[in-house]
Amino acid sequence: MFRFLTVLAAAAVLGLLAACGGEDAARSESVQMLSCAQLSDLKIAAADIGLQTGGASVSAAESLSADAAPGSAAAGYCLVTGKILPVDPLAPDIEFKVALPTNWNSKGLMLGGGGYNGTIPNVAGTMLNSLGASPLARGYAVFASDGGHQASTLPNPAAFGLNEEAYRNWMGDALKKTRDVAQVLIKASYGREPSKSYFLGSSNGGREALTVAARWPEDWDGVVALYPGRRFTSTVVAGAAVLHAFAEPGALPNRAKRGLLRRAALEACDALDGLADGLIGNVNACNARFDPATASLHGVPLRCAGGDDLGDSCLSDLQLSALGVMNGPFHWNFALASGETSFPGWPVYTSDLGIESPIPALEPLQLAIATLSIGLLPPRFPVTEGMSFAAGIVDGHLRYVVGRDPDFNYFDFNPYTGWPYATRLSELSAVDAADTELAKFAAKGGKLLMMHGTEDMTVSPRTSELYYQGLQASLGGPTVESFVRYYLVPGFAHSISSTFNAQWDQLSALEAWVERDIDPRSNQIVIDSVGVPGRSRPLCPYPTFAMYKGSGDVNTAASFVCASS
């Protein structure tokens, strides 16, 4: 519970910040800098937050040394914890943290969440798949929130969706509210606002990065969106069709059969990028030539003779059909306000689906990859451990966000007609599409870095490809070229991979582009930390891929060139 105690000096500062009619410059001159202790129990007026709230309150402010976050903080910092109150008394609070470094670099940075959020990202740490020092260690004032609900108090991660304000917070409103509160705290601590503001996010946090750039472009100078989990409504619709297909008895291929499919894809496509190294780099060429229904491995057809399941040496027609539903594209027969009529599917033919690893140390990673792709157990209701991550997302979203009926069985949903929730799905799709309006962000000089793995079976890389193509269509190629760089990483899955586990210093790339106009088009390197630890590849801007030059160290980026065919 909040302790609504106000330090007199803090009240004076916040009174100045909330004063009506004064100029920003005049306010800035009047601001007094508060110590970490003086930030404790600070109240922030609703008027200081750009969206409707019940105001905010700091519940704790603790001075910490660099030892409190080994490897993260280069110097001491003040860790501020607080809550933003809702308008709807039945909605949860937004819980947030702000790390204010002693040696401030004059910049601010927000970290995005993941999945359905519900917890606050580590503001003293860094984002997944990152290289280099953490933002806090670089001197950033770092902040983040739980997205507007607390996972630990919920029987289901999506149960917050029963409340409209909580859902709107998760879809983006909490980002603006948290940012505005952090601005007040930064100004109260240092006497001025940040000179630059950045957002880093992956998965759902990647969606959040696109959301803040589109909805509040004036707040941000640059954003990083790794494998952004956007198109949420259409993903759920298509995901339901996939779950229905794999729920058929015998339709889910076991791990041995997945290994067959994996080896057949590599046999057909691995060398299309000039090097047989376990990475399918030229994905487009592979998709054009590889069909598991007609493919073979060492001359033996993948399809079981006659189509029946004959054991682990082949795939049945039922298994091939279910894989085909997931590969897509999937079309539905009802209208969405977003204008979408289909989903492009997932790269199921060319991805690691959680095969059995010959290296015991990698087996836990492979089990995680299996969960993030098609699961170890076929979909059922209710969802249990061992089923795919997608089963939990589809189930929770349909029950709590779409239908707001906790007893709804997702197998009763018709993904082709949208029954019984077609109207509600259409409304939700309009909210999803709010991240596409980047004209103002481009006009102000904002920069966007996007990265996606070619083997992401949780958030399809094809959705990022369509997003990028949509920006080109709406803004024009030259405009997109001026502010967006989109990279595909062969072999990389959803945040993890046993093939190519991507690590990239995206924050340095963003800083250089925004602050020194150093274009990251052709100077970025991505490092593998698992498949072949330490090997590197150039980050190639879409639609190019890394092609081996024909000579040189096969594990060094300098031996590759970005090619289009």
C-alpha cells in the first residue's frame, strides 16, 4: 500500500512542474534537484501524465552501489519504485521502477516487457540478445513497468484482459504513463529532462517499441524492436487454426520426426548461401524449392509411403497437413477493422522445432525451443505444461481478452468465421494497427532498428517482413530508408537458439545513428553464443542475406557479403 507522505521540498518541485500557464524554460530554471532520499514517498499529479490516471506515487527510493548489480552498474544509482493509479478502481495499478545513475549521461532509456508482461524488467540489466554494457552502466536513466498488471496475483497470465483499462495499458497506454512519470523523476533528480530518449524491446517489448514510436513520436529519438510480437489479433486467429490442426490424434510429429524434417531442409537448402554450415541463409530460395511433402533425405522420401504413419523414419499425411496449416498462409472469412484478411504463417519447414540434441548440455535448450515452436504435447483444453507456448497465448487471449469468458474452450472458436467473436476481434485488430503510423516519427528524425530471426516459431518473421513492406508502401522507399534498418538473422529463433544464438550491440548502433549520423546499414555484426560460440556474421538489411565469399574463415563476418540472390 502506498504511504502518501510528501516531502516539503518535493511538493514545491512538483507544484512547479504541474503549474498551469508557465513556460517549460521557466519551470526548468526553477527546479530544485532532489536527493535519492527526498524522492521517497513523492506524489506525482495526474496532470503531469499525458494519459488519464489517478496520479502516481513513489513508494521507495534506495541508494545502491555498483556492487548491487555486478556487471551492470558502472557507478552507484538511486532505485526508485512506485505505482501509477488507475482511473477505474477495479483496474490494477501500474508498477514501475526507475534507476537514476550517479554519473548520468543526460539520456533516458525505457526497457520493454515480454509476453503478457506482469513483472518489471530489470532496470539495472539489459535486454535479451544484447552485447556491451547495460544502459545503466553507460549512464542512462533507465525505467520500465509491469505493463499495468501483476502476474503473481493472476490465475492466468491473460486474466487482466477482463478489465478494459488494464488491457489498454498492456496494449500501450502504460508505456506513455510510465514514461511521463519517469520524466518527472528524472527532472526532479537532475534538474533537467533527458537530451535523448530511447526505447529497447524484444518480443512483446518489440511491439511496444513500435507502439511508442507510432503513438508518441515526440517522446522518442530512437527505438529498437527485436522480433516484435505485433499483429496480435490475427496471430491468435491463425494460431487457433494451427492448434486445431495439431490436436488431431497423431498430427503432432515427435522429436525424431522433427529431426528428419530439419535434416532434409538442411540437405536441400544449407548451401544456398554459399556455405554448408548448418544455417539456412537464403530463406526465400529455400521456400521456393523445399516442400516436405515431396522432399527426401539421402534419397529417401520424407512422406511415409501411402501417407500412413509408419514410425520415426517418415512423416504421415496428417502430420504434413498440420505442418502445412502452420506454414500458411492462413485466410479467414470475416472482416477485421485493421484490413487484414490473412496471416502469413510461420517458417515451420525451415526451423528447428525442438529436435533431440546429441549434446546433453543443449537438451534443456532444445526442450525450450520445442515449447516455443509446436510443443511436446498436442493441444488440449485446458492447457497444460508440455503444450506449446502458443496454446497458452491463444487460450488466454480468447478467454479473457476477446470473449471475457473464463470458461470458454478455445476449441469452440472457429478461426475461419471468427465465431462467436468476429465483432470483438475486429475491434481489437484496430488497436493492433496503431503501431503502423510512423510518419511523424520519421519527420522528427527518429530512428528505428528492427531485427528478427529466420527460425522464430513464436513471432513469425514474416509479420516483420510485411510490416516493413507496409511502411514502404505507405511512406515510400526513400523515407523508410532514411529512418529504418531491418535485419534478418539466419538460424536465430525466438530470443534463443541452439543454431545461432544472436548477440548484437543494438544500443551502440542506435546511439551512433541518432547522435552522430553513422548509418548502421553495412557496419553491424551479430555474434553466435551457442551454435558455434564466437562466430560472427554481418547483419544484412532486408531483403539481403549473408553470402559466403568462397574463401576466408567461415566463422568470421568479414568472409561474407550481403547479397540479394
